[in-house]
Amino acid sequence: MRVLEEGIVRSVNDGGAEVMMSMGDNSACASCGLCNKSKDVRVMTLDAGGLPELTAGNHVRIEIDLPSPYIAVWLMFAQPLALLVAGIFIGMQLGETLLGPGLKGLASVVCALLLVAANYLVVSWMDRRFFAVRRARAKIVEIIS
């Protein structure tokens, strides 16, 4: 999801810019967490690569790229449900082959729970390792004036 905002450049440094934006009424602002929020002003430091003519006082358009909520829905709900169902069937087959027909139900429950628990552990590890870097990103796309 992409959000367009406007702001004024306060200062420019090596490949970045500090931009002041007025508080918007955009619903994406509640979940973004990209800028420092105060009562009246949001201030953020942005990547200004590719805009060498940027100077303090410029009115700019900012594009904020938010992560897709569908990835979270898949990782936290759909994938564990699919693994639960797959674990039941895999456990039934393994339980009947290894433990006999009397314990295939227990094997299917244990296998399903192990797969779901492993999924949550992997997602938790991925969140700390990869997704924390990919929260929201912002870049200056246009100098308005």
C-alpha cells in the first residue's frame, strides 16, 4: 500500500533530508509508525536519493510504502491452518505406518501441533530478523515548489 504525503524540507544532509509534515487524517498513519508523532507536527528523516537539487525550504511530495497486511494474514492465520490440516494427514499416515492403526489418531494430533508450533517459531524468528527492517519506507518523489 502506498501513501502520498506532502511536507517541507527542514534540512538536507548526505543522501537524506529531514522533512516536516502536518498531521494528516489518513487511516494509514495509525499503523505506519514511520514518523515521530507529537501533537501538531510530524518530523521524519527520509531517503532523498536521486534528487540532487533538493534544498531546505522545498515543498515536496513523499511516497510512503507500507507493508502488505495480506502477508500478516497469511503468516498468522492461513498458513497455520493449512499446516494443521497437513499435519493431521501426515500424522495419520506416519502413525499407521510406524505406530500401528491404534495410535494413528494420537500421531496425527501430535504432528499437527508440532507443525503449527514450528510455524510460529519460524515466523517469530523471521519477524525479528527480516520484517523489522521492512516496516514502512519513505522517499521523496517530487519537488512541488
